[in-house]
Amino acid sequence: MKIISFEGVSKIYNSHSIALDNVTLAIEQGEFVSLAGKSGAGKSTLLKLLIAEERPTKGKVLFENKDVHRLPAGELPKLRRQIGMVFQDYKLLPDRTAYENVAYAMEVAGIEDQYVKRDVPQVLELVGLSNRTKNFPHELSGGEKQRVAIARALAQRPDMIVADEPTGNLDPLNTFEIVKLLLKINELGTTVLLATHNKEIVDSLERRVVILDQGKLVRDEEKGKYLIT
Amino acid sequence: MFAAFKRIIKSGWKNFRRNFGLSIAVIGIMAVTLFILSSLLLFDFLTREIVGVIRDKIDLSIYFNTQVAEADVLKARDMLAQIPDIESVTYVSRDQALQAFKIRHAGNDVVTNALEELGGNPLQASLNIKAKSSESYQSIVAFIQGAPFKDSIAKINFTENKTVIDRLNAILRAVQQAGIVIIILFTGLAVLVSFNSIRLAIYSFREEINVMKLVGAPKWFIRGPFVMMGFAAVLFASLVVMITLWIGILWLSPRLASFIPEINSLEFFKQNIFKMFVFQVVTGFVIMTFSTYLAMRKYLKEA
Ligand SMILES: Nc1ncnc2c1ncn2[C@@H]1O[C@H](COP(=O)(O)OP(=O)(O)O)[C@@H](O)[C@H]1O
Ligand SMILES: [Mg+2]
């Protein structure tokens, strides 16, 4: 079953910046897809369209068969809870501890306290941060911060995890750890869409690769490599 | 629903504590705003009281010849009571006047003996008139001098320092009018300053608001804690203002009383302390919530 599909999507920020040019793309439930391409290729734009942070100039973006840009008012927060986003700059709440950042993601969904108390330690354990729960973001390393962000996304039990250059600020060891974590999450059944310009990551994954170049989808292969054309 | 409310309160309080410096700054701005507002209102109240006290000091009494029948005096009273400029007419009968005279001079043998010697009641019945405004006395006197009962009048007694009182009244009236202008002006300025400070405070949270949005928080869930934070700031600000006002009144009250003993500003403050606190909390909360709402709207807007 298709979880997301882009149908002839273009995004023009302004006349001299065409970020996406007629992109058509579908992702099946349970897939692990890498979205590769040079910096400026349009990867972030594609992801922003998916969570309706930006509107497409042309075309449709469907999530679970619903047009995300035609959602009734008030449905947007729900969409964003179904798609767990992970960013290069982590986007944690600076005055909340690791535990509170993860708990916040559950609280916004109106989940009862007893389940929050049960699940937060579990996901923090899953990402290997059981001993960091009371630390504030500024007390954590980059890799740890990114793991909090992933735990936060997981706590919402999303249908899909979307990561935009999650390893962009990390050293090779932490990069490897984060990618491993994403693979583990995928094995547990969650669809993963990983945007990156890191050739090594893409090549090591041996999963489906979609390559963007100057806003155009130029390659889409199962068990692909990041070939620079 | 209740659970969400509890979360919002907790989260707002957390924000308040963990951004202590910012909270203190907002409390300060809010306190200055509320202080300006409350002290201007107090000032307005006090000048109003002073005008009242001074007005009460002016009065007009008509004394009737002793031969005039009580019924005629009462008729005159009823006639005067019809005049719209007159607030009240009080009848003091000859007996009441004598009673009061005796009490006033109790123990004074000379006066008591003289009274005895005269026999009967030498005192006159009188009507005590209070006008609604000090400007009306002139015309009331003119009316009395042309009234049908004018021949029964022994004398008209009108406070001599009327001109001084009139002048003081005019000054107070001017002060009051200026006060209203100042209240509007300063309140406007103070509200503007609070509004901008709150906008700046919210601006410093713009990244966090964006994160909350991306995590899928509904708008009300994002706004809630900021409203709570504002409410906490307003509560503290109101407390600070009440304490400051109390100290101010403690200082002012004896000084004002030595000048106008009829006004007990400390007592007034004590009696209205709760009302004033509620007034400040409500006013502060309205300003705060309105500013917060406007300031946050920009960051909560969807693309
Ligand atoms: N808000 C924006 N306004 C104008 N141009 C933008 C905006 N965001 C991105 N762009 C442009 O769109 C193109 C694609 O950007 P982006 O999607 O961020 O690429 P990537 O994530 O692959 O590096 C770039 O040329 C970039 O300059
Ligand atoms: Mg990008």
C-alpha cells in the first residue's frame, strides 16, 4: 500500500529559484528510502511539502491517500504527528529535558499521563539514552541530541519517519549510530524517508535510492547507489 | 479536557521558572503599567473626594422670625425642595435649636442663667440648604429673596469664605480634568510599552513555537502555556503593585489627613484592597492575553 505519493509536484519559490520540477514519486508502506542529491537539489523542499510546511506551486502530495494541502483546518497537527520529523538542527525545546522533550510530543496528542510515563523511558531506552533523561539539550552531544529527536518522533508512534540530513552535524561514528538506529526503526515496521547528500551513507544502506538534481527526479532505483551524474 | 488544562498550567509554570530572567522583566513592565494605572485612579478618586468635602463645607441657612408658624416654615421647605439645583433642605425647629444650644453651652452658668431670665425660647427655626453644586448658591439666594415667604425671614446666613472655596473648587476641577487626560495618555503609553515588551518576549520564543508546531501541537496547546505564563507574571506584578501602593498610602495618609481630616486614604485603601487587586489582575490579564495573542498569531500562521 502506498503511504505517500507526489503527483507532478513543482515548487517555485520565486522566478529564479525552481526548487522542484514536476516530481512524481510513490513510497510503499514499510520501505526505507534514501532521498539523495547535492545541496540545493530540492530535498528539504520535498519534505516540507510533505508535512505542509510549504505549499506546492503545482501538483498534489498525498499521505495515506489524503491531499495534505487540502486538509480541513485543524487536521494539520494530526498529520504532523503521523509523520515523525527529524532535522539536521535537532529542533529540540531548549528549556525542556530529554525526557520532557519526548513527553511533549505525546502530550500534544492528548495521550494520558500513565501512557506517557510508560512509553517515554521505553523509547529513550531504545535510542540508548536511559542515562540522559534529565539532561537539557545544551548538556547533550550532537549525537545524543539527535537521538532525543528520534525518540521524540518515535514516541508519537508515527506511520512514517522523515529525516532531513539527520547526520549533517555529526562525526562519522555518530553518523553510523544514527543510521543504524533508523534501520532498526524500519525493521520494527515504520516507513523511513532519509534525505541526505552523504554518498557513503547511501551506498552502505543498499536500499531504494531516489536522486534529485536541480529539482528534477533523475534516478529511482531499488538497492541503489548514489551515482553522481 | 481537564488533563489538558493541567498540562498547560504545568507547562506554563515551567516556562515561567526556566525563563526566570525574562519573567522578571515582564513582571517589571507589567508592574509599572499597573502601578501607573492604579495610582492615577487613586489620584482621581482622592481629588473627587476632596471636591466633595469642600462642597460640603459650603452651606446656606435661612432663619425665620420667631412669630412664624411652623407650618409656614415647612411650606417654605417644601417649596425649596422642588428646586432642581438644591440637593437637600433640612428643617431645624426652634425646639431642636434650643436643645442644640443647651448642649453646646452645658456647664456654662452665665449662658444658662441668661436663657432662664429671658424665659421661653428665643431661638429661631431655620432651614439648612445644600446645593448640588457650589455655583448654584448665588441663584438660590436670589430666589429666596424674591420668594413669597421672604417677609418671614430673619436673616440669610451664607458661608463667608465662599470665594476662597469657589477658587479652590475651580482649581480642583481643572486638576481633575487634566487627571482624566493624563490617565488616558499614560495608560495608553503604558499599554503600548507592555504590548511591545510582550511581543519581544514572544519573539524570543519563535523558534520554540515553530518546533511545537512541527511536533504536531494544536494551536491552543501552544498558546495555552504562554497565556499561563502571562497570568503568573500578572499575579506577581499585581502583588508588587499592591505592596508599593500600601507603602505609598502609609506615607501619604497622615500628610493628607493633616490637610483635609475628612479623608482617610489608608482606611479607603484597606476597605478596597481586594477590589483593587482584582481590578489589577483582570486589567493586567486582559492586556497580557491580548498582546500575547497578537504577538503569537504571526508565528502560528500556517504556510
Ligand atoms: N524559502 C525559500 N525561498 C526561496 N528559495 C528557497 C527557499 N527554500 C529553498 N529555496 C531554494 O530552493 C532550492 C532547493 O532548496 P532545498 O530544498 O533546501 O535543497 P536541499 O535540501 O536539497 O539542499 C535551492 O535553490 C534553494 O536556494
Ligand atoms: Mg536541505
